[in-house]
Amino acid sequence: MRIDFDVRVPMRDGPTLSADIYRPDDRGPEGRGSGAAGKFPVILVRTPYNKSTERGNHLTLGRYFAAHGYVYVAMDVRGRGDSDGLFVPYRNEGPDGYDAIEWCAAQSWSSGKVGTIGSSYLGYDQWTAALQQPPHLTTMIVLVTPPDPFVESPTGLQSPTYMSWYHLLLGHTLHNAAAVDWTALYWHLPLATMDEAAGFHAPYWQEIVNHPGINAWWEPLIYQNKFDRVKLPILHISGWYDDEQAGALMNYIGMTKHGAAEEVRKSQKLLMGPWPHAVNSTRKLGAIDFGPTALIDLEGYELRWFDRWLKGAANGIMDEKPVRIFAMGRNQWREETDWPIPGTEYVKYFLSSGGKANSLSGDGQLVTRAPSGVSRTDQYRYDPADPVPFLMEPTYAQVGGPDDYRAVERRDDVLVYTSEAFEQERLICGPVKAHLSAASSAVDTDFMVKLLDVWPNGFAQRLTDGMVRARYREGGDKMSLIEPGKVYEYEVDVWNTCQEFGKGHRVRVEVASSAFPKYDRNQNTGEALGKTANLQVAEQTIYHGAEHVSYVVLPMAPSKN
């Protein structure tokens, strides 16, 4: 392998971006050109995390792919690392990605076929570049890619935890997260001045606060309504405990259902492991060990994908079933023909109680029988000065795992509904949706729903969760406050899971009005989001009678022995 450092790649508007190029060495052992010269397919990764640092593992990946006959190009995005310009998150990645792809295709060492790879932001910048339809982009491997902004942040604003990300990416270098007390900072109000309270200026954060919800300012960042523009084979990868999990699943469905041509729709693959945002990095999260098969030869799988689409290798990868998912609980991989799994039965579990579902000590139940007779309710008091905690690390690095929520469930502002124990194993695997009939004393508030697996010993394992902000109950582009005391119907996307509930395990659903700091606190005032420090207590009522039902829809997938 040879490495060419800091190669300057011109962009259409003048700046040059810096790339390190790892390629098979054609100079021979004496450096006299006696080696095997040739043209190779290119694998491009574009990163805001500085290509020359250990983060991203580009040296290792460069060696790996060069050894298998590829040129690996690691590039700093605009305004980061050694690249020219000003870093404005997300905004330049489409045109810059197009220019970078076409530059790679035109080089003397290139075969003209370019594939891209990368995770998180590096997955998002692949999608925005693909929307530009660069002629030589041949395939993508996108890992833990964020979904559209409002799917990721249904409160209308980004999570307070994003402030640690903006701090990390100040200027051209990476900054030390330990310099800020993030746990204390997340309590700061108003949100608009969080960056000042942390000791730096984040202009893009200000723009976000000034443009809540979904509007024309956000439109250039929305890609999940444009799948017909991406005519590529794509490998979608994520994990059940990835905080961007919905992106990969929605993108797989979008490309297989709405791709412009049949050959595109049939050239998608989905891989979902028992992983956090750092995919394939650990077999254990918290107290849960997912077993020896949880970690796979991911680089080998990615190589097979690139060999098929960039070299035309007849390696059989497209003859395998398109969906490979890890069933937690049983801790086994499953091969499926589609996602959601064909044959899945969607079962309603209704919220029920005698009116005292508050806390783990309450009388909340999950039942499969629809309610009848007089309407019943549960009430709780949501105080944004004392929000329900969401268990997580203090920075944006990982937002939640299979944590035990029994301590949180001791709070009276958490409604707890638990099913009877399963008499045999049941696989809950697929998208989870909730329907809440609710009223509030406030003109705006939040409702959170969490799904858990309760083990026979009481361990309450978080699986997945979701929320709805009342003012955006009809969508991020349709803001309207609510009438205090009026019952509204709320649909909550609780994202996805794949968990086998063992014999004696029970399903649990929590309902609350905060999950802090994963989501910004609804201050219940109805004022402009992020602009004030005013707080108001809300009295919340959840209805679960015949007239106003509340339930969660669980995907009961067919079992495989």
C-alpha cells in the first residue's frame, strides 16, 4: 500500500478539500515502478471527525481495502480537519459529495466505479450526495444513518445532548468533551443560550432554535421522501440500541417499496444487530450479554458487498435473503425475505387500570381484551422542573441501552402497565406503535411511551421508546396548540425492536411526559420553543375506556426453532 496525504480535491465553488488516499502500491519493492500498475475501484468516506486521527480507523480500513484491490479515499468535509471553508452541518454535503465522487472516478488510478461507506453523519452525507445523482456513484454502505430531522427529533428541536456534538466539532479540530459539565448544562434554559452557557458559540444551534418543526429551512435536509432519486444498490446497517435506529429500517423499506426500478428495489440489503450506535463494537450492553454470535466479521461482509457491485464478483451475496437481523433474548441471527417480517401479527395491548397506574406499585395492566363500559382514566402531574430521567451517558455518544428502569418506575409521574406472563416464548419483532387518548391542563405538553421486557426476577429491560409533542400531533409542519381539558388522540411512533420474550416474561409499557435529557423538556407554556425559561406544571390524564381507548400495537413475529 502507498498513502498520499493531504491531496487537494477542488469543489465547484473554489475551496479544496483534503483527502488521504490509500491504494495498492504500483511502485514495486524497489520503488521503481516495477509493481503491478492498474486501475482500481474507489471506496470514498467523507468525515467531519478528522481523517488523520485514530477516530474512524481510516489507516486500518485503508490497509484492509487496499490489500483487497481498492483505493480507499478518506476526506475531511468542508471546514473540518485540513479542508478549506466553513463547516456548516449538513448543508454542503450534497454538492461536495458529488464533486468528490466524480473527482475520484476521474483519477488515473480509478476504474471509474466509486462506492461510499460511513456511519452516522457519514451515512447522512452519502444520502445527500446520492440525491445529486453523480454518474459514477455505484453503491453505498450506510451505517446508523439518521432519519429525517423530525423523525429523529419529534419535539421540533434537537435534543439538548446535541450540544456536546456541536462542541466536538468547533472549528477544524476535535474538542475534548470532558471540558464541559454536560449533565449540568442540559438543565440550562432557555435552550437558545445553551452554547453561551457552555462557553462557546454554535451558530447552527441558533438556527435550529429559530426554525422549530419542519419548514422550508429544513427541506434541503429531508431525504426520505426522495428515494426514487437514488438508483443504487445499498447495504443498510444499524443496531436495535442505536439512537438513530429508525433511519436504516425506514430507508430499507423506502428503497424496496419506492425505488424507481425493480432492479433497484431488489438490490437492497438490511443488517440489524444487537448493537449501539457504535455497531459491531461489543457483545455486551449494560447488564445484557448478547452472546458470542453478536459480533460478526462486518468488514468481510462489507468487502463481499463491494466486490459484487464494484468488481462484478459472482460471490453469491445477492442470492442470500435480503434481511439479516439479530433476535435478542434468544440471541440468534435470523434471515428474512423482507422487513417487517412477513407473517407478523400486529396485536393490540390495551392500557387498563383501576385508576391508579402510577409507579411500579400501581394497578396498571396491559390486556388484549378491548375495554367496555364506563371510561377509566389515570392521572399524573408533569413538572418540567423535575422531569422523568432517561438513562444514558452524559454526551451524545450513546443515548440509551437495555437499562433496568425499575428505579425510574418508582416515580408517581410514570404510569406503568404490565401484561400477564407469557406461557411460552413470543418474538416481538418489528415496528411498535402506540395510541394514547389524553388530555392536559396545558396548551402544549409531551407524551412518552416506552416498551420493556420484564424478566421473571423483575429486571425491566428497556427495548424502545418514542414520543409526541402535542403542538406537533398532526406533523412537524402543522403546529397548533391544544385546548386544556380536551381529549385528543395521539399516535406515537415507538420505533422498532426484535426481542424474544421468554417463558415467564411480561410486556410492560410506561407512559410519562418527559425523558430527560434525551428530549428537551416541554415547558408546557405554549410559547416559542427554546426561547424562554418559563415553566408550568401540567396535570395529565390518560383515558382507557370504551369511548377513549389507549393501546400499544406489538408485532408478534412468527417463531423459528
